Amino acid sequence: MDISVDITAHILVPKHSKMSMEEANALLEKLNISINQLPKILKSDPAIHNLNAEVGDIILIERNSPTSGKANYYRAVING
Amino acid sequence: METVFKKVGSISFSLLSPQQIKKMAHVKIVTPELYDKEGYPVEGGLMDTRLGVIDPGLRCRTCNGKLKECPGHFGYIELGRPALHISYIKAIYVFLQTTCKECSRILLDDENIQKYQGKIDKLKEMGKDDLIPKVSKLARAGAKNVKKCPHCKAKLNVVKFEKPSTFMEETKRVSPIEILERFEKISDADCMLIGVNPQYARPEWMIMTVFPIPPVTMRPSITLETGERAEDDLTHKLSDIVRINQRLFENINAGAPEIIVEDLWDLLQYHITTFFNNDIAQVPPARHRSGQPLKTITERIKSKEGRFRHNLAGKRVNYAARTVISPDPKIELNEVGVPTLIAMELTVPERVTEWNLDWLKTFIKNGPKVYPGANYVLDGVKKKKITAETQEVILTELTPGQIVERHLLDGDISIFNRQPSLHRMSIMCHKIRVLPGKSFRLNPSVCNPYNADFDGDEMNLHIPQTEEARAEAEILMEVETQITSPKHGLNVIGCIEDAVTGNYLLTDDRTEMTKEEAIELLISIGVEDSKKLNKFKKKVTGKEIFSAVLPENFDFVNDKVTIENGQLKSGQIDPKTIGEDNGTLLRDINRSYSGSECVDIFGKIFKLGIAYLQKRGFTITTSDADIPEDIREKAKTIISDAITSANDIIDQYEKGKLKNLSGKTVEQTLELMVMQKLNETRNIVGKMISKTVSDTNNAIIMSRAGKGNVLNLAQTSILVGQQALRGGRIERGYKNRTLSLFREHDKSPEAKGFVRHSYKNGLNPVEFFFHAMTGRDSLMDTALRTPKSGYLYRRLANALQDLKVEYDGTVRDANKTIIQFAYGDDNIDVSRSENGTIDVKKIVNEVSKKTK
Ligand SMILES: [Mg+2]
Ligand SMILES: [Zn+2]
Ligand SMILES: [Zn+2]
């Protein structure tokens, strides 16, 4: 699949990044959950096309929020 | 019947084979008759006692259980000719299309068969059986519209489906027997490819050769008052099936001509189809003699009256009442006025003790027909009705431990509700207030949370029957606990209408009255604190009177109003301080004082407004729309200036000199600029009016403390303004023009819906027409949008209903899957905030003041 437009450059697409193993484990530890209790993101999602994310990785999404200024969101990569 | 408690691990659905139907059946049904001459169920009939029992005296001949012990048992009949199952008709059609009529192989060549088979095997290996249907779907798509069988090379015809249940090949009908034969020959491997797992079902099982007779327990007959027996709709349908099936057998055995047999066969198919679903297009529904359609299997389940929405999702209760509501500003916020009639029907169970024995006896003496009386006495499991005859005995036998169901009394706990119950405040706990009349009375201040008005609205009242229920209702649902809305942290209950206007006028700097008048006013609304009243001097200002209902030591400041130590120092009370949804004064009171204190203070503020307005009087006259001559002249020039400059823009456009704004065409730019120019005028005029017109003008008072705004006055007295349709000036009507009296492409203000006259001076016919257009449009718009947005809200609420903020601040669903990592991103409980934010400065101020 080739993306002709880099959507990550678009102003409305928040920054996506892959979390390291340590960060990911710390997050799951903090939230006291298993990875399948996280929200999901498809491996084919154009926003993470350049991150080389594999199933089981956790994506950190840094969003702007009208209430808190910045808000972090986490998604587990799934097949599809 | 033995009850087994086990957790359901999984459920799989499959088809019943003829063998299974016979195996699970306990009776072969041989006659359509139900009862013999004595009224006993006929052996081998549809009410055979081996199918279960519905009479209290009888025992099931299969399991020997009594009524309610025996769950019922299936029977079966052998069909004379096979019949198609209407719910599988689509699947049957697809299988006919995708298999060969000669060899019954799937119409794919070996290469493709291998391809799909490989995929299925792989999925099975991976344990992803749930994806197999997707492969089958592809395989079926590939096997459609094949002209020649790839296996036996037979020439194939297109199979046509004729609703409801006929299949045609060319002009020849494919009979259920043929279908059955074809399907029986399909190999297990091919079954998998076309999407049927032969482990659970075979395609030919979709054609019924044996018909299961459901147990009588799911189709009980009812005895009418006349003593007649009325059978269930399903029983009627089943006897039709059995009768026709018998005739079919007889005719076949007698060697009757094929036409007669086929007619009967079609009839059997019809009865079996309507047994499953009596609401199929092209099939005339089977009807009662009265003409009303039979309720068969599908109708039992689906729709609003079906099992799900009516029985499983819908619950009905006792100790409830429903009637029309009407307002009563004299009762408290947390009360509900209940008609005596209803108070005598709804009851509260009161346990008899040594201490209340005599008190309860007075109720029993009054009986069910005198208020306040009692309707029943419960002695253990026995329930005794109080009547003139039983009264004496019940009175002498009344002992502690019994329960008296007495009529409602003032102060009893009730739960009050108005549908649609969209939020928490749609169901609140009110104290009963028994009143004459036939409607429920409620304080107009609680209209807002219920979204109620009095144009015929009805509401429901429930009486909790246990101590637990009453305690729960009081603690969680009382009106005073619901004043602050969880959706924005502001008060949903506040002053409206007269109460706002009254307080606004009362707290005017010029309002003044004698000490006697002031005291009379305050006493009338229940302020009897002599300490406060004695403080009054000979002349009392309105602000002093308003302060009398405020708690001492209460402080409040906003941009207009200042209250110090419970004294209104400056500013005039308006909707921003005491109104609903943004009455900051009321919200602050609610935060600082207990629920019962709030009800008291709110009630007094409300009543003070009404009482003062009644004393002062308030109305509006036509002369309120008389604007001073000089202002009118000024307005006239503003309007004609606007029209001139609009025409200038149009002129530029027509000369082709108008430059377009970025992202817009020249036409759009023109419309935008003209609209802006014309809309401006009304706002400028409105501002001018509110600045210059006297604040004793009743319309101005209304705009500040009541309904409406200054624009309404501007529209009545100066100009109505531009009429907008779908976000633009009026476009519709004739070709390139709005009305036939304009030239085509006329873009001038008057040709496109600008109304320069006022309501009072009158619109000209063209203006009137444009105004009617927008009026009709907004009427239609509201009528169409309300149900749409209501349904949208319902879907959203249902989708989100079990989301919950956990202790760690995350929002999770019922599976504890995270939806949001911090509630609202900032973890603020909106109901404890001020419109979503927390004013730290204010809190610090309050705390430091308290510690001083
Ligand atoms: Mg209404
Ligand atoms: Zn039984
Ligand atoms: Zn063939």
C-alpha cells in the first residue's frame, strides 16, 4: 500500500509515535490492564504507516484538548 | 421442575434435522381435533396431555409433572409432501443457484474448489473458524451464473425466485421434492464451500419433511368469562396445518389427480409459511374470523409488542399513577400535588406496632372510601380487603406485626417521572401533598429538569413500598439533591417567568415601599423572622426586601450584583443571577447550604418575585412599541443607508468589479456581503433601542427579565429585517426570481426578502409573503428535526450507557476496556465545577474568609 499524501503532516492529525517496550510495560502496569483492554488501532492505519509498528505495539497519540491543553491517548496495534 | 444454575459458556445455533425432530418429539399428532365431547384433550390431538399441561388439575403424561412443573414437550407430524421453511428461503435460493441440478456439485471448477478448500482448511488450523463464512461467501459468488456444470458438463438454466416461495427453471417449477433431492446429494465438502457446516446442519434440512409441534405450554388456551375456550393463535395455525396435511395424505393415497394434490400442497405450504411468519409480502396474512391477523411465531418476537421490547425490555409496576400535570407556585419545589382520588388508590404499607395501633385504626375505620383511610390489611401472607363487612373483624383482630395499606398522606415519599427520561433529573423524589382536583400539581420551577409544560403533558407517580426504597429515593433522588446538573455544574432549577420579572422590578434602585407594605409582602411568602422585619425603617427599599429572604452571612459577587453578609448592596437581580441553567446566585446558595435550606430559600425567592409582581402589576401595551420620533428617524436613515450600500455592492457586481473573497465565487461573495450589510441594520437598531428607550418600557423590562430580547421590540417597532431561508437570502420561487413581479436576476434587497417595515406599521404584500415563507420553513424544520435528534440522542445514550469513570480516573466500559484515559482529559467532575472549570481563586477566597 502506498500513500501518495502524507496525512501525518496535516494539521488535524495528532502526533503518533511508537512506545518502547519499557514505556509500554510501564503504561500497562500503571493502568493495571492487559494490552487487549486498550483502545485499538489498525496496523494499516495511515497515521502509523511510517512507524513500522507491529501487532502488540502501543502507539502514543499526543492530542490537543480543549479542556486540558494536551492529552495523551494510547492505542494497541491490531491486525487489519 | 428442577432449577439448574450454571453459567452459559457459549451458544451455537443450528438446524433441526428430521431425525432430531422425531427424536425430541413425544407424540405423533394425527388429528386436528382438540377436545372430545366431554371437553378432554383428544389423544393424538394438538392439546394431547403428553405435550404438557395447562390445566391446574391435570398431570403431564410424559413427565408426570403438574402445571408449572412440566416445561412441555414437542410432538411432530409427518408431512405428506415437503414444504419450504420461509425463513431459509433466501439460503435455498442461493444453494439452488450455486449447485448443479444434475450432479449437485458446487459450480466451481476443481482449481477454484481447491483454492477455497485450502483457505478453509488453513483457517480451521489457525482456529479462526469465525472467518470461514467470508470464504464461503466468495465461493458462492464465484459459483453463480455458471452456464455449464464444470463437473458433469450438464447445461444449466437460470433459477428464478418468485416470491414468496416458488423457484422456476425456465418455465418449469422446481418443486420442493426436487430441491430436497438435489440438496441431499450435496457432498459434505461442498456443503462447507457453500457455507453450511455439515457438522451442524445440512442444506436439505431447510426443507421440512417432518414438522415439529410445539408444546401446549407455549400456546395455552384461555377460558373466557362465558366459559368458552379460546385457543392460542398458534394452535389455530397448527390445526390448519394438521388438517390440510391429513387431506393431502388422503388424496395421495386415494390416487387423486395431481392438480388436486398440488393445490393441497400449496395450501400446506401457505399454512406452514404463515405459521412461522404471518407478515410476508405477497402472502395474504392468515386471519381470525374477526378479520384480525393471527399472531404467529415471528410476530411474537419482533416489533414493539414483541417478546423483547414488550416483555423483556418493558416492565410494568403496581403502586403507580398517571395524570395530567398543572402548575402550582404555592407548593414547595420538592412537593407534588396529588389528587385525593389518587391518594385513595395508592397506598403505603404501614407495619402495626404497639405505638401506632390506635393511629392506624383510624384509617381502617375510615375504610377505602373515606380519605384518609386504608384499603387492605396484610396478615402474614393473607391479604384482607377492608369493606363495610370486614371492617369490624379487622379492627378487633388488628395486632402488631400486621401491615396496613393506608392511603397517601402529606409528606409521604414518592417518585415522580416524565418521559422521555433522558437524564437523571427526569425521575426525582417528591413529597406528597394531597390536594383537591384531578391533576398532579408541580412547582413551575421543576418544569425545566422534567422538560414539562402544561399543554396537556402527563406524568407518572410511583410510591416506594419498602423502607429501603424510600430511603434510597430520599437520599439519591430528592429534588434538592438534583438542583445542580451533572452535565454542566449549573443549576437546572431556577426562577422563571413572573418570578424573574418580579425580583427584577423589586430590586430596581427606585423601588420603595412603606414598612407595613414590606412586612405584609414578606409575611405573605412565609418570611416571619421578626429580627429581620423589625430592622426595617419607615421606608423600605426593594433591595432590603429581597435581602430578607437571603441567608445571613451570605456573600455573592458577579459583574452586576454585589451581596455582602446577606444584604443586596448593589445591582439588579436578573436571569443571570436567579434564572435556570445559569443562575449563579442560586448555584452558590446551593453549594453553601443544605438541601432543605435551599428548598426554603429558593421557594422564598420564587414566591417573593411572584408576590411583588402581583402587587405591582405588569403588562404590555401597544404604546410600548412607540419609539420616540428622533430614534425612528435615525433608524430610517440607518435602514436606507444599508439598502443603498447593499445596492452599491450589487452595482459593482453587475459591472463585474466585485472581487471574490478567497474560497468563494463572486456570487457567494455578493450574497455574503449584502447579507452582512442588511443583517447589521437590525442589530444596530436593537442596540440603539436598548440604549435610548426608557427602562420603564415594559418590552425592555421583558427583554431583561423574562422572555424575549430587544430584537423583538426592534421588529415590532422599527423593522422586521432580512428573511433567511437555508442560511441565505430567499432564492426560491420562479425562474431566476423570487416572485413574478420582479425582473429576473434582481438581486436588490426588496426582491430577496428584506422586510424594512415593522410588525406594528405593517408589512407590504411582498414582505408578508417572504415572512410567511421563513415562518413555514422554521415550523417544518422543528417538526421534522425534533424526532430525528431525539432518536439520535437515544442511540448515543444506549451506546454509552455502561461507561463509567473508574477510581483511577479512566473511563471504561463494562468489560473494563478503556475508552478514555482521563475523564474529559482533565479529570474534572463537571457536576462539581462551574460550567466545566474550577475557579481556584474563588475557592481560596472562600477558604481564607472562613479561617479569618
Ligand atoms: Mg407539552
Ligand atoms: Zn411433561
Ligand atoms: Zn453437474
